[in-house]
Amino acid sequence: MLIWKIQPPSVFRRFFVSKKSMKKSDNKQKPAFFLDRDGTVCEEVGYLSDIRNLRLIAGSAEAIRRINNNNWKVVIITNQSGVSKGYMDEETVRQINDALLEMLREENVRVDGIYYCPHHLQGNPPYNISCECRKPASGMLRQASKDLDIDIRRSVLVGDKLTDVETANRLDIPGILVRTGFGREESRSLISPVLTRPPAYIAEDLLDAVRWWYNRKS
Ligand SMILES: [Mg+2]
Ligand SMILES: [Zn+2]
């Protein structure tokens, strides 16, 4: 059954949410793992615009399975400024998101939502705006928390860029940097004006990040 629908193209539709996950079946909020997409869940290939270049990073499905088994939500949050720069349109972003979800479904793991930001100040109209969704701004996480009934204060974020970690810092939640994607390079420059606080942990990859999180003593 297809629970993810491709939304009609609209410049104003930034977010993409599963209707099923939106149902509030109980009023107890769950925490979430917020996951960056490119370089964290799937391979970083530089403005992924061709579905044939979509590949899961080894261990990603297993990592998400562990999150599922801990009864936490999983939300993918991705900056897709390639839209604003004219490298791809939003329909392409949605198709790639759908394909990624399908790959994960085939691995029998569940993702509760995918949100993307198509904006960039140096991009083309109508996308060249100062938005609240482009990481390190926290708009996508705040929107997801509303849509999916997430307890953001108990949540955690994983990404391969310092801007991902800074997104977590701005929400005062732990930000984990992975060494996949841009992460190996990013982990060499942790003293950066981008970053107000270092990562909570530097993981080899998403699976290592999730293992560390659920095994930590605190
Ligand atoms: Mg990334
Ligand atoms: Zn945006």
C-alpha cells in the first residue's frame, strides 16, 4: 500500500508528510531521530537529481530499524537548494524522496516524514528567500514536531555537516556528526563560526550514531 503520495508541484509546499503518521492515535508525544538525507541516509553525490544515483549508505536501514524498535519517530530533513539554483525541480526532489522511502520500505523499516527546503538566498525566484526551513534554521524540525506529535526536547539530530549540528544546537538538542558524506572533512574543522557547540558525538556512520545513542549512559 502506498502511504506516501506525490504532492502536486507547488512553490509553497516545502513539506512532505505521511498522512498515516499524522494521525494522533494517542496523546503521548514521542521523541524523534531527525536525519539529514544526503551523506547521512543515502550517499552524497552532489545535488542528487538523478534517481539512478540514489544509494543507501551501508547500515542506514539497520539504523532506522533500531530507531523503529525503540519506538521513536524517524524524520528526514533535507536542504535541497539545487531547486533554487535550477539544478532540479521540486517534482524531482519528491520523486527521489519517494524512491528513498520505497527502498527503505523494502528493508521493512519505517520513516514518519520527509521535509525538504528548496530555498537559497542566491538562488532563482521564487526560491531566493530568507526562509525558516533551510538548516541551520529549525523550521523543518518544528513543523515536523507539530505535524507528527513529536517531543522535540527529547529528540536528536544526525547529519554530515556542521550546519546540521548547528540546527540541533539552536534547538538545544544533541547533534551527532557522521563521518559519511561531507562528514569526514567537516569533522576536521570543528572550530568554526558556523558551530556554537561541538557535536554530542562524532560517529562513523548513521548506524554507529544510533548504537551510540541507545547505549549511552546518561
Ligand atoms: Mg548532508
Ligand atoms: Zn527553506
